[in-house]
Amino acid sequence: MTVLPQGNYNTNALTVPDLYIQIVAPQNAFINGIPTNIMGAVGTASWGPVNSPLGVSTVNDYIQSFGPILTNKYDMGTHVAMACLQGANNIKCVRVTDGTDTAASVAVLDTAGSPATGLTLNALYTGEVGNTIKATVSAGTSSTVATPSYKLTLAIPNGSPEIFDNISGSGATIWENMTNAVNLGQGAIRPPSQLCTASLATYISSVSVTAAGSYATLPTLGTTGNGSGAVLVPTMKAVSATVAAAGTGYVPADTITVTGGTHTVNSIFEVATTKLVSVAVDSGGSNYQVGDTIVLAGGTATTAAILTVETVSGTAVATVSISNAGAYTANAASFTQAATSGVGTGATFDTTVWGVNTVTVDTAGAYTALPSSPVAQGSTSGAGTGCTLTVLWGLLSVAVSAGGSGYDSTSALSVTGGGGSGGATGTLSLSSPLAPALSTYTLSGGTNGNNNVVDNTLIGQDVVPRKGMYALRNSGASVIDLCDVTDSTTYTTQIAYGLSEGAEMIMTGAAGQSISAAITAKQTVGADSYAGKIMIGDWCYFNDPYNNVLRLVSPQGPIAGIISVLSPEQSDLNKPLYGITATQTTYANQTYSPSDLQLIATGGLDVIYNPSPGGQYFAARFGRNCSSNAAVNGDNYTRLTNYIAYSLNAVMGQFVGQLQTASLQLQAKTTLQAFLGNLQRLGMIGTSDGSPAYQVVLDSSNNPQSRVALGYMQADVKVIYLSVVQYFVINIQGGQSVTIQKLATVPVLS
């Protein structure tokens, strides 16, 4: 018996008699709409991840994740607080910095008289909040004199302490275990710290060389395993040398002191053997022919020199060449013939020049910078000149210029580069701090990196790693607030992002901006799209309970908050905004005249104002985006259009890759109709007379075979949105002469 999903095997090509069961998936697919209450906020903070979206639901959530509400420009917490006052409860926050932010840290010390650092605690995030973290080392709950253990407590104001208990070990092990407890947690009882990371402070105190190796140039020293920051400086010694140029005038046992490089001790080589560099014919002898070879006798040789007859005078040798220079431990002033390849006899020779054949290392030397190769002679104990050597160097010793930190039993010396056959090895000796001191420490050195943040910092970059606004990609945020960004040249960049992500960008002018300046700024940059909403720079007064001050805040926060909590078909027009005590206009006891409001409306702008059409409260006065097209300039159009489009995008892709049949077309059409039907039943779309509010065409009428053959399947969908009442006109006819037709019965209101 075979059970498989339908379509996983060819039922028209079965050959084995058996039972075949196909699991048929339900034919009706349904669309559940995407969330529309996700707000995105980009700004500065004093804690939390940088350029990485993190969701918060309340102001307390925000404070736990990003630190306190601050009063500086671009403060993200201020906007979150204003949005939460409107009911926002799903805010994706992206913290930005100017790149100068630093994480707080502190050294945890041992019990030595001059305490050494056992480990360093580093705040998990950059920012000044890290400076409030306290670390306490105390005796472990199960500690005894015989088996001591320790408890590390990490605490931050208004947060729950993190307790890592019963950390045991001795010597370096206790510090390794404490570091691992912070970074990895203690199993199910204690997850890794959400406040700090720990790094071992154990440093390299010395390095002992166990094998010198052989290198042509200076190698690079480093380490493998845990730890970083050590600077290791090699000192090299000569281990062998070959002769690059033999020179002249040398005798065995001469010493050659080389020159060059940076050293404390020079390398000295002893001439082990010499070789014949040139020779003169003393007596030509007789019966020689050109090409005869003559093995020389004389001196003390491990290999005798051999000459080749180049020319003869009669049968006497006239000139010769050296075909084998030989290897001599004692030079000779003259030579006789020891043997020949011919029949000649009687030739003798005078030695004119001896050069170096081989050397041995007499004094290895000590170099931190090697001389250039081949190495030249600096001086000699004899009279020879001109010898140069190709030296191979070995590792003599290693100086620890900086010990680094974090090294442990996994750490090892690495030697790379330098050519030659390599092979140097060494052993690291690590610092060995004593047991932890029982003490409390406060982290310090954390900075926010907010001072040099500008508007474009919040815009960020759309390449990996994404920063600023672009870090919100694929986060689902459908309303986005770049906190306190007022530069109008960013409007179209924000709009482009909103169009690409299905989000409405809430933008504003600078505090105190006039209506005419706002209109000019919008028109100058060409900001005209349903994906953006521009508030004029009439900022709001907020009685800030977190800093106990009445201060101006951007209108972006409350507007983004109210829009995010409204159902997408709703308009923010005339919806009460909370937490606003005044705007700059109302604080100055000024009002907007009808002509002012008309300018704002025709300019494609919006403003927070009191009174609103519904009464004496602050609200968005128009509920419009910045599009000049009256058919799409309602905030409800932006929201509902994005909701429908992205809800379909999330589900309808399941039909791609299937075979296009009339049945599949009907299935896709039914899926669309079911979704839109639900919207109408919920009152999210519709008409004033209750007639059908949607139409879906997906059949052969708009999918001709010529298109189907190319792989296209097209659905044409029309949706009627409910109209937002913007202009309520009441016609009143009053006067003594007015007549009213009396009804026979009183209507009953239902």
C-alpha cells in the first residue's frame, strides 16, 4: 500500500498491482488578513540593539529594552510614549547611533595584594544605561571551606537581577566557569545574561619555544583558540646557511660575521670547507689533449678539485677550467696531478684564489628584524672578502609585547608565513589569577553615540547590514515614524520606502514651521504620494511624566500611534489624541482661520488641532496623506489598500506552480471572493446603499489561451471602499413662515 500526497506520482503509469491512496488537499483556500497594528519607530536611545528591530508593547517594555525616555532630539522613547497614549501596542523599534557609542565595562578582580583581573564584564549593548549595571561577587549558596563556590549577581535599576550561583573551580578554571555562566547560562536554571557578556582577562605572560623551525623571512606569530589582543614579537636565530657567493681569500676555520638586520647578537659563521676559485698552470707536462680532465693532488680535501684542459701547446697544457671546485679543509699553494682521463703526465698548478664552499653556524645571533638576503659579510677573522650567504632562520624566543585577554587551555601559539620549511612551535604560559574577590562593581564607560546623529542617520542604508529606516524591511510595520526627522529632502526617500514596504510614512516639518513654508517644502521636493503623510511643524506640548517637564514633541508620535490602532478602513480624521496639552498654535492663544485650514488642505498637509469637528479635543484635522489625487488622499485609502494588497500577497502565491485549469481558476477566484466577502460583512468595505462592494473576474474572459500558454493567470479585482464623511452638510430652514408637513403617525426609530 502506498500513501502519498496527490500529484506525487504518475497514476497513469502504474505497473505494480497495489492499493494507492492519494491525500487530496482541501480545495478551498482562505485568506486571513495581515496585522495592521504594527508601528515602526526609528530613533536614538541609551540602550538596546543598534539597527535591529525589537518589538515593544508598552512604555515599560520600551524602558526595559531601550532605556529611559530622554529629552534630546531624535529620542525614540518620546515617540513611543506618545504613540502608546493613543493605544499603540505593537511597535518595532530601531535604535540608531552616530557610530561613537560604546559599551560599559568593568574588571572583576582576584584576591591578590595587587589585584589582577580575572574577567571583564561588558554591557550587552552600548549606551549610558550600561553604566548603571552592578555586578556583585559573593559566596555561592552551596559554598563550603573545602569546596568554595561563588555567586555572580548582575542587576540594573528597575530590572530583575540575574543570578549565576554555585560557580566552582580553582585557579584559572573558576574564571573560565564564571565567564561561561554569563555567556552561555547555567542550563535550564539560568539562561545567558541579557545585561552583560564576559571575557576572560587571562593573558599570555610568556612563550617558551619548543622547536625553532626554519624560515627564509620573519614569520608572523599569533594564537589559535580562545583569546585575543596579544602581540607576540619573534626573535630569530641563524640555523643554517648556504653560500650564495664564494668570495676570495678564505681559509677553513675563518669566521664570518654578517651585517644588517636589527639584533642584540650578530650571527657568526665558520668556514667549514673552501673551494678552488681560480688556478694557474705552473708546468704544462706532456701528452695532454683538449678535454682531458685532471684530478688535483694537494691540500686536505673531502672532494678533490677537477680541472678540464681547455687548450694545449703541442701536447703541454696551456689553459684549464675548473669543472669541480672541490671541498677542502686545508688549502694548498700548489697542486700536482693525482689522476687524468687521458695519458698526459707532469702538469703542475699554482693556486691563486680560494673561496668559501660551506659554512657552519658558530654564533646563532638574536634578530628582531632580519638582514636582507643574501646576507653580506660585515667582518672576518681572516683576509677573505666578498662572501655572501643565504641564511635560514629559526625561532629563538618570543617577547610578549601585549598579553591580550581571554586566553585559556584551548589557546595555542601559531606561526605562519616566513617561507622555508617552517615547523616552529611554542608553549603559551598564561596569567593565573587567584580566587575572585567578594566585591561589588559598577560598569562604566558606556556612551550613547547620539551627539552627532542627523536626519540621514535615521534614513540609514539599504545594503547589508541595513541601517536606520531600512532595518525595518520585512518587519510588517505598516505605519512608520522616523523620530523628529524634519528635513524635507528626505520626504521622497521615505515615500519610496513606504511604497516598497506597504507602509505609510508619518513626516513633519520643524517646530514652528509656517503653513506657507510647509507647502513650499512639500512642493519643492515633489512629495505627492499616498504612501506619505506630512504634518506641518505645529508641534505638541507634552507634560512629560518621565522627566517632569512640559516640552515640545513632534506630531509624528501621536499620529503614528492613532493610525496604527485604527482598523485600516478607518480615518484618523476627528479621532481624539491623548497626552497633548497644547500645540504651538494653541499655546500661543492663536487659531487657524478658515483660509489657513483651506491652505493646509489644498497643500496636501495635515495638522493636529483643537477644536476638532467633534468637539474640544486634539485630533488630526484632515486625516489625509500627501497625495494631490482626491480619490486616494485619505489615510484610510493608504491603510486599506496596503492591507488588502499585502494580505493577498501573503496567501495567493500558493497558486503559483500549479497547473492552470478551469477548476484552479475557480478555486483562486473563490479564495479572493471569500476574503473580500468577509471584509464587506465586517463593514471594512462597502457602499452606502449596501450593494456589492467587490468584483472578481478570473476565468477565460480575461485569461485567453494565448496568455495561459505563456504561464499567466490574471485576476481583475475591484473593491469599493466605504467613504469617510468629511463634509457633513445640514440644511436648516427656519422662520415664522416655514411649514412642516405633519405625519399621520409618529415614526418609530429603530
